[in-house]
Amino acid sequence: MADDLGDDDFYLQEEIPPENNDITDKKVKTKKNKQKILPKRPPGTYSDLITTIRIHYKKSKSQYELDELLSIFNASISASSPSTSTISLDEYLNELISINKWSKQADLSSAPIVLIIAQSALRCIELGKILKNSSSSKLFTFHYLFAKHKKVSDQIELLKKPTTLFNIIIGTPKRIDDILDAHVINLKRLKFVLIDWNYQNIKQQRLIDLNQLKIELSHLLCEQNVLYKRFFKEKTKIGLF
């Protein structure tokens, strides 16, 4: 489904014997190039998501409009948090949905049970590999939605086909939003929207730390009408992992 990712590039700096004063300069340069390690962040909570949405819309909406918008994001649509901070994605999915329900494959095409939102194409592929290599891999059929995978038009045509069957979508906020605008995804079975909140990229940035992605996530959750209606009717819950 996607090309395998290569191992991260790395190098080992060779130790240089202190023959001259250049060693001091080398040590200084090496130290400057080292990436600053940020303190470990606590796992994201549902209240963190609400705060993020509130801050995003604070300048563009009145207090009344903001309160009305956030009124649907109450505790009743908050999915259970992962049981531990080290739980894997497949284990979390099995905590949310029992194995016997996963095993019941519906005949509905392009009708996910779970929608997973990640920060990049690479992270989407990484999450797909986790599911593919898990002990429950036979239960999970997933479909990617991100810009570097296929053109929007190609993805729309594929999702229109009655033979396109899967129970999980893994994608980035903007591409998911664009595909939902095309009305080619059946949300009748959608139980959970899961946000890959705690993952940090090589620059130690979470999805929510990237301003453009934060804007796109807020738009997807609050302004994508077909999804917003699911939240309003409490048919779909939101989880952070």
C-alpha cells in the first residue's frame, strides 16, 4: 500500500586526539549542533483539545458563538483515554472496539469505523505499519488519505468504487477534509475520530504545535459539516492518543 520507510540517517563523530587547539573549536561546534531536548510532555487530554479549539476561534467568533460551537464537544463524545501512556495503537483500538465487532466486516464500501488524524504522510505510513505488524492485523483494513499518496481526484474515484472496503482511515487533516467535501466516504459506521496528539516528529513537534495543522484540525472538527453532525448527534466520539 505504501513504500517502506528507510532507517533514519545518523552518523558517529570520530573522537580526535587533542593534538592542537582545534579540538576546542570542534567541541563547541558539536555542542551547538546538538538538538535541544525538551521536557517530556504529559499525554494530551480531551480538555487540551477544547482549549485549542477555543483559542483558535477566540478572535473570529463572539463569546456566544464560541460557547455554542463548543457546546457539542462535551464529555459524552469524549472517547476513553488509552489505559497506559505506552500502549500501542492496535491495543488502544481493541480497547475501544471489541474484537468480535472488528471481525464483522460490513459490505458498505468506503465506510470507516475509525478515522485517525496524523500530522504527516510519513507518520500515516508509520501508523499503518503498526497496524499491519500487530497481532490483530487481520482485523484491520485501512486506507490512507494524505497528499503524497495520490491526487485528490484519484482518491475520490477509488473511494467511489463499491469494492473499496476498509474499516480504518489514516490521514492528514486537510486531505481528510477535502475528501469529506466530495461526499465519497460513508460515515454511517464511524464510531471514533482519533487524533495522534502525543507523537513528536524529529523536531520534537506535535501535530498541535504546528500552526497550519492546528488550523486544519480545528476546521475539520468544527466546520466540516458531515463530521460536526456526527458529534452533535453523539454518534461519533473523539479520542487522543
